[in-house]
Amino acid sequence: MKKTLPALFAAALVFSACDSQSPSEVQTRASDDSGLSPVVVADFSSASKNGDDVSPFLVAVNEQLAAAGANFAVAKAEYVTSPDGGEAGQTVFAFNRTLRLSSKWVPNDDRRLADGDNITYMSSQLLGLNFANGSIDSEPIVDATFGTYGSTACNALPLVKRPDPGVWPSAILALNGSPGDPFVADIVTLGFLPGSIFDLVLGPGASNNVLGVTFTYIFGSFDGGGNFTPSDVDNNGRTDTALKEVWYNDAFAWTDTGVGGIDIETVALHENGHALEMGHFGKVAVTGNGKLHVSPRAVMNAFILGVQRDLLGTDNASYCGNFASWPN
Ligand SMILES: [Zn+2]
């Protein structure tokens, strides 16, 4: 990991410094030229990094969904960081504290593209965003992480891949001005997006320290005033997950070998943990020199310490707690 620091820092700097004129491969694949933009514009000026964990972007997304009469809303975004920035990953919410119930997939939920009791996943290939740094095909690696979850000792949750239907699948990013159809699979991996998109959606600076993010949407209804009431059709005390959308930050140097960059499989295992309803684990501490520490180690720690392609104790316990008795 240490050897890669100068490269990572340089990559992030180059990207954020020349949004409009750099011919970097990242921008040629997914920039303003490619037609990608957030579905809403948010004002981050009143959001502080400390204390305010309601995202103005997510609030604005929900205002748009309310106006469109949608039966779902974005609930939260969970992001993971590189420890080198000195900041642990966070969960940012679309609602204030009264509406932060945890959500769970409902088996056989016909409001989403349910496939019986299966939970389905898909990697979009539409814009080539599945290629990290323009060269590493992440799709089989992302698939492998679902295999890892599917091979846990308690496994009762069938995870099934759907083919890419070739439609733009994002609820958050518009393509050429049009929002996508996100209900093409339960868990949609959009791929590796330019750092500039992370700044626009998660706030200034996100391009430099956020490796990946998972957005959670829940079902419910908006009233005429734009207030959202989540549903709980299976009466389990949890709101009903509508879909998950996963992004990775292409401003970092990525690797599929575990050396020379950030390991894709490690971060994908983490993000898909969020897709499978796990939150962050571990007590984070910052030492005098600004270095982050966390205990116990877990795939679901809020920052990525190094290569970790297998679930650890707390990960296994949480996953099994969620799904050992699925679909009951
Ligand atoms: Zn996370």
C-alpha cells in the first residue's frame, strides 16, 4: 500500500485540477462529453463535514422523486475511504433522525424486479464504466464478491446475476439529460466514475478520499408536501429496500492483483456488503500523526486498510444475522 501513495495522490490531483481540458482516459470515457450528470444540483454550502450528516444532494433527489410521483426515495449513501486522507467513511442520509429506520430486502417484492426469493445483481456495461482506469474489467471481480457472500456457512440467500439490458440504470445520474431506469436488477453496479462526479454528488473533496459508495433506496409514498412515508409490507420493523446502486471512484489507481493500487475486489466486497444490508463496523481512532486505526478489522470497516478478499468475524456474523433464515 505505501508504495502507491504518491501515485494515488497525483492521480487525484491531476483529475481535480483540470476538469475541463485534460485528455485523461477517465474523462474521455465518462465526462460531460459522455453526457453524464447528476439528476439534481445540490448546494453544499450549508453542509458541514462535522455534525451535518444529511446530504443536500440526497434531499434534492427526493424532491425530484416526489414531484415525479415516485413510490420510492433515496434513504442514504454509505461511502468508504482510503485511510491516507485521514478521514473514515461515513453514512450520509436523505432524512433527519426521525426517518432513519434500517431497511431490508423483502422476498418476492413485486414493486422491484424481483426474481422470486432471489436477490439479483448486474454490472452496467453501457459506457464501459466497468473498466477501472480504462483497462481492468471489474465485472468478473464484482461477480466474485457475490460468490463470496453466497458461500458463507449460513447462506440461505440466492444471489443471481441478471444480464445487462443495455438501458441506462442509474437513479442518480442522468445520461444526456435523462434519468435512467434503475429497476433492472436489485443491486446495480454502475462502475468507475470520474472523481468530479463524486465531488458533485457527495460534496467537494470526495474525489480525493472516497473509494466507493452505495446508495440505498426504499419504497414508500410521498404526500402532497413532499414528505415521505416508508413502507414495511412484511411488518418486520424495517423499511423495505427498493434498490441499491454502487459506484467506484476512477480518480484512484486500481488493481486486480492486490499490488500497485487499490484492490478492486476488496472494495467491491465492502460495497456489496452495503448492498446486502450491512453497515460499517469497528471503532475508529486517529493517532497523533493523523493515521487512522480501527478495531476489530472487518471488510465492513469504514476505510480500506489493505487487501481483504474474505469476510472476517463481524462480517460473517452480520451477514448471517441478516440472511440465515431468508426468506422467512
Ligand atoms: Zn462502506
